[in-house]
Amino acid sequence: MDFDLDWLLGTDYSQPLNFLLISSILFIGIFLRYIILAWVYHELVYKKLGDSMPYRRLHQQVRIPQVKKEIEYSFYGAIIFAISGSVMLICWQTGLTQLYTSLSLWDWIWVPMSFFIALFIHETYYYWLHRWMHRPKVLRYFHHIHHNSLYTSSFTSFSFHPIEAFLQAIFLPVLVLFLPMHFSVLLALLITMSVTAVINHAGVEVYSKSTLQSPLARWMVGATHHDMHHLKYRCNYGLYFTFWDVWMKTEDVGFEKRFLTHTTKEKNLT
């Protein structure tokens, strides 16, 4: 069975005009995806659920000037991610990547396995990159842009200094050079990155208190976990999962208490 992407191979995207065209198309898709997802999540989850379950909100709604600045930096980031995507496409066309489109019987096992392997590698890369970005000189130089959003919103999810955006954008193009990956896994990873980033920055906890008792869900980063990182800086560095924070003892000791506070009873916003 084939995942038909032959239409993507019909153009040489290494040619300057074609590169500009595909980068522009990717930029529009990436930036619109960010705007729509962030706005919809803010309106339907933060505001609507917050009205019916106020104890799940982690803080009050952020101010418009902050959101405008977040959208501005997200605009720059979308350009960088689009260029990165175009480079990955060219590498795929020239046979440099391990991306493939045909499905075999083995892929019933490898497709989900490669998805979780990629998540683990990305988690590891990001955790240690994130800790490096919190070195004082690095933090002052560019990572502070993301931390200017002390109280986060769904629009914070994509707001990075261009250098940080570049360091994040290069991950997938480099990964597919080495890890065999079906194209559907690549798309699933992109969706996962977008959705989890919005959930973790939106300022409203959507996971229930039972999450802490789940053998799997307890390892997932949520809004409370990442919100504490923005408030305290020196803790909770994880991207998707908390296991590196637990292993390296960088998870805030008050995380579980604060999580339960926002999932078990009504509480004044802090």
C-alpha cells in the first residue's frame, strides 16, 4: 500500500523560485494553523471551560499587548519553520532522508514504534537544550523572549526568539536523516507538537486529578506543569513528558500539590 505523494516530487524545489513558492505555502499553512488553533483553544477551552469550572484556570486572562508580541514572534518563527520544512522536502526529493511512503506488513509495528521513538528522542533533545537555554547568558540573549510571557496563553505556544525557533526547527529535518519514518508519522509528529504546545501554554488545566494515578498519563506535561516553569524558571523543563525532570530531579516539589489544587476544588486564581 502506498501513501501517494508523487505530486510533491513533480517540482524541483531546490530551484530558487520553487523554493520561495513552497516556503511561502508552508509559511501560510504554519502561521494560520498557529493562529486558528491558539484562538479556538483560548475561546472554547480557556474561556468557556473557565466559566463553568473556574478552579481549572491557572491565572487570569493575559493582556492584549502580550498577545500581540507573541503573535509577532510567532510570525518570525513560522518563517523559520517554513524554510526548515522546505529544506527537509528537498532532502527527501534527493533521497537523503529516511522518509518513505510505501506501507508494508512490518509497518503495522514500526509506524507506532517509530512515532514513540521520535517523541522520546525529541523529548531528550529538548530537555537538555532547554536546560542549556536557561544558562544565564543564553537566557538573557534569546530564551528570555519566550519567558517574557510570565503568565502564558495559547498564543505563547509558538512565541520564540528566531534563534530558539531555529534550534527547534532543525530537529525534524535532522531526525529524518537517520530514523526511518513513514510520512504519516511525520504528519502525526507535527500535529502532536502543535496541539501539546497549545495545551501546555493555555493557562487552563484540562487533565483531571486521576491523571496522577495513571501509570501512563502521570508522565505527561500539562498546563500546570509548564506554567510552573514560566513562573519559577529553574524547574519543569519537559516538553511532552516529565520523566527527564523526575530522573534529573528538576521537577518542582510543589507540582502535585498545585495540580490537585486546580483539579479538585474551586480556588481563587493565583
